[in-house]
Amino acid sequence: MANIKSAKKRILVTEAKTARNKSIKSAVKTAMKKVEAAVEAKNKEEAQAALTAAISAISKAASKGVYHKNNAARKVSRLTKLVNTLA
């Protein structure tokens, strides 16, 4: 355990940020799974709606620095490509 006051604060801040990042990443993964499930079920309308929600979640995560912008772009591209296979 840290003895210096600033080091103790850094530990607390890091724990809070880690929890926030974990929550955001989990939400993104869930949104992606919903898109994949809709595509698997061949439900185009549901897949489109889930894709919109997933893109929104991924973009927010990227803007907050949870994901790198290229990582976010890759995730969006892969999901969009997957949904377009239903067309």
C-alpha cells in the first residue's frame, strides 16, 4: 500500500476510471452481441436497429478514450459489413 498522499489518491482515481472503462466496454460488447444475434436470426429490421445502437455505443466509447479511434472504426466496419450480408 502506498504511503504518500498523492499515490493513495492515484490508486483511488485509477480504480474509478478502471470501473468506468470496464462498464463502457461491457456495454459495447453487449451491443455487438445483439447485432450478431439478430444477423444470426436473419432479422434485418432488428439487426439494423441493433447496429444503430451499437455504433452509438462504440462512438461514445471512442470519444471518451476507452477505445482508440481506429479500433472503434474497425468494430463499426465489421458490424456494418455483417448486417449488409442480410441485404
